[in-house]
Amino acid sequence: MNTIWNFIESVLGLAAEPKTLTFIQISLRGIIVMIAALVMIRLGTKRSLAGKTAFDAVLLVVLASVLARAVNGNSAFFSTLGACFVLVLMHRFFGSLACRWHAFGTLIKGQADVIVKDGNVNWRMLRRNHISKHDLEEDLRLDAKTEDISRIRIARVERSGDISFIKADR
């Protein structure tokens, strides 16, 4: 068993300083990290890949950053992989809690804001969401397929940052 560990340690450069890692060692680390990342994503939720909310985007950014450290040797290889698995499982657990407990979901994912109601624009809410009149007009044309704001019963900035439009019945 010790012989196997010594071989793995040598091939992956586990005891080496980052600047002394060879092309082969970094490549093998990259292959292992890629496979581990695929397993992590499968353990996580499909929604986390979509980056629908800041909660999902943070997981992707942190995973990318931490996994890069495993490849380039700036962090302990197996400990770093283990920490990433913990982060993915934590994301899944928090997502599960958010599904069952609305207040927690609002805390970690945010909430939708109404920006248009019955054709009237809520300018304060637009400013709060950093959406200009031109941004709203663009989304109105692209998503609602109209330029007439009076045709909109309600529009929301969703938790994902997308704007959804519900047209008035006419």
C-alpha cells in the first residue's frame, strides 16, 4: 500500500513545490480535477449549472477558483478536492432547505421585484435594480415582443436578474 501511495505522490507531485511541477504532473492533476468536477456537478443540482441566482453563481466561481489551486499545486491536492465536494453538498443542502423554507430561500436567493404594474413603471424599483429606461425598453421589445408598456399587466426582475413580462388581456 505504501508503494502505491509513493507512486501516486510521485506521479502527481503531491510533495513538490508548485513551481517544480512538471507538464505531466499538472496534466494528470487537471485530468483528475476534471473528472472530479464532473462527479461534483452530477452530485449537485442541475440548477446550479444554470447560474440562475447569485447563490448558484457563487458556487461556480468558488469551485473554479478552488479547483484551479488543486491543478496548479497551490493547495493540497486531495484536501482541495474534498473541500469542493463539501461545497457542492452544502449547496445542495441549502437548495433543499430553500425549497422547503421560503424565508431561507429568500435569504440565499433573493426575491423578485415588481417593476411594472398595469402599465405603470416603478422607477424607484428600476433604480434599485440598476435597470435603466433603455434596458427596460430593450427587454420589452426582445421578450414581450412589444414597445407599448401599457400592454404589460406586470413585469418583474426575477431572482435570476431576468425580467419577466405578463401581458394584459386584451
